[in-house]
Amino acid sequence: MSRGALLSCIFAGGAAALALAASAAAQAPVAPPDFSSDQTAWQTPFGTDYIEIPGTPPLVTNDSSHPYISNGVAIRTGQQPTYRIADLTNPNLKPWAKDVMKKDNDEVLKGKIGFTPSSSCKQPGVPAIWLAGGPFYFIQSPNEVLIVEEGDRHARRIRMNGPHTANPKPSWYGESVGHYEDDTLVVDTVGFNTKTFVDNYRTPHSDKLHVVERYRLIQDGKTLEVRFMVEDPETFNQPWMAVRRFNRIKATLGEQICQEGNFTLFDYGIPVAKTPDF
């Protein structure tokens, strides 16, 4: 073999080896995101409402003729705090939902308490659980992801790598199944009861509610981003999307008992066990 032919073979072999290495690297599995190690918790400084995603149907917002004044704003400004009053001109709401919300708006304006999950100590459902500020804690295993919110220890169980059951029993958090897509945890949830709202404006939903969440770490792992799609053909004209973000903090699960703190001023309709469980 001539010197030139030998060099050609060497270069061809090297190129083939590089191509194989690149192909192997491209096919190498991406490690699933780690939301839980090293005493990690997630807490948000990003307000108390969903962040709208441009190009999707508008979120329900506050009626501008009845400004919302939070407790924090009231303390800083000396104004009287108010409850949220939904803007019912939102074009994505079905008529029945607007009727229910108008009745609720009218009652709140006449003095009824504008209930929220955190005040009434009830499980908020999905996606409204992400309106809580946290901290949230994740426990990840191959078969299950458990998400615990420190306030009253509300918990969601996400079954990994399996289909939904044929007829899930309606529940507060529905039936969640998840899987990893590279650096993202994808969670599909159905089987909700109709006892929860989907947002802070007391927007109802039907038992056809379907939520798909996508969890990923951004900003070098310092921030957890939760994007979700909400569809309910009986309540909304089109599926809508939103996002919430949470900062990584180092913390251990503390003890907070919602019922012990919320009987002070008002009766929020807090569930109370009248008899022992055992």
C-alpha cells in the first residue's frame, strides 16, 4: 500500500470513529432533573398569580372596576384590603362558568369571604396548588414523585412511567402519571372532583378538567419553572397555558398546621374532624 493510500485509510478511520462517538454522545440518555437533593425546597418571590404565556388564550384577571388590594399592599399603604373580583369579560369562559362566577362576585361584593385554598385549609387542586408560595419539597424515586407543600402538608403523588387507570376515582388532585423527557418532568393529570378552583379568581371547572405540567430547572438549577396546559371543554372555549417559577432555597420541611392559624378572625369553612379517626 502506498503512503498516500495508507494516510487516506487512517483519516477515513478517524473520521468514522469521530462520527460514531458523536452519534453515541447524541444518543446518551440525559439524566433526569433533580428537584430534591441537598435539602432543597422551592419558594416563589414572583407574586401570587400565574404568569401569562404570549399567544395563548387570556387568563382570568381582576375586574378593574374593583381593584384588588392584598394584605401586604394594605399594610404598606393603609388601604382597606379587598378580595379578588373576576373580570367576566374574559372570552375564554363558557356561559355557565360566567354565571357561577357572577353570583360569587356579587356575594363577595356584599360581604361574603372570598375563599382561597390557603385560608380554608382545603386542598387546592391542580394547577391552583402552584399559586401557593411554597416552600415545596420533592421526593423522587423511580416509581413515584411526591410533591409536598409545607402549608398543612398537602401532598401530590405522581405515578411514574405508567398509563392512567381506566376510570380514576375523582379526587382533589386527580390521578397524575409522569415521565421524563430529557431534562423535563412531564405530568398528565385527569380524574378531578369539582370542589376546587383553577385560579385565584374562583374560576370553577368540570370533571373533564385535564392538566399537563412540564417541570424543568433553569438559571443553572437555581429556579424551578412549572409550565402547564389546562383544558376543560365544558368550561373553557380553548385550552390555556401559564407558568410559575420558584427559587431554590435550602430548608427542611417545617411544621405548619393551617387549622390552628385560620380560626382567628373568620369562619373560612375549614373542615374539622368531629370524631377521632381511630
